[in-house]
Amino acid sequence: MKFKPLHDRILVKRLEDEEKSKGGIIIPDTAKEKPSEGEIVAVGPGALNNEGKRNPIDVKVGDKVLFSKYSGDEVKIDEQDLIIIKEEDVIGILN
């Protein structure tokens, strides 16, 4: 299935954290925090401004980003757990 976000929304695949702590302790899935890092899978065309023109989005497909911890809506597309966030929830691009 293909998915194209609307306006200034971005489809992100969360990047998984390691399952061990620095001390070597294995952390169960229930105790893990959801990571706030992800890879962009799809990007909308941008929001419309007051003049009816689109504001371009600063990120592109493939970028690794840091986003707000409790932002977005979780969805499942083609058996993948993804999250839809707004551009304003992206804190920065990871290099």
C-alpha cells in the first residue's frame, strides 16, 4: 500500500533502541521507552499559507530525525509500525 501524507505531515519509522543497558542488563520490551528518533518514510507537500501557496518542508525521505516524545499518531501500514507527525514536532535532523 502506498501512503502520501497531506499538508505538513510526515510519516516516520521509529529507530529501535538497543536491548541491553550499558552495564549489560537486558531490558524487556515492557520497560523500554519509545525512542524519539526515526527515519522519514514519506513527506507531505507542505502546508498552505495565507496566500494559498505551499510552504516547503525542510526534511526529506531518508532523513534521520529527532522528534517530540509524545507527538503524532501511531499507524500500521504493510505490517510496519509507523508514526504520523506534523513538521513542527520535528526537533532536528541527525547527521
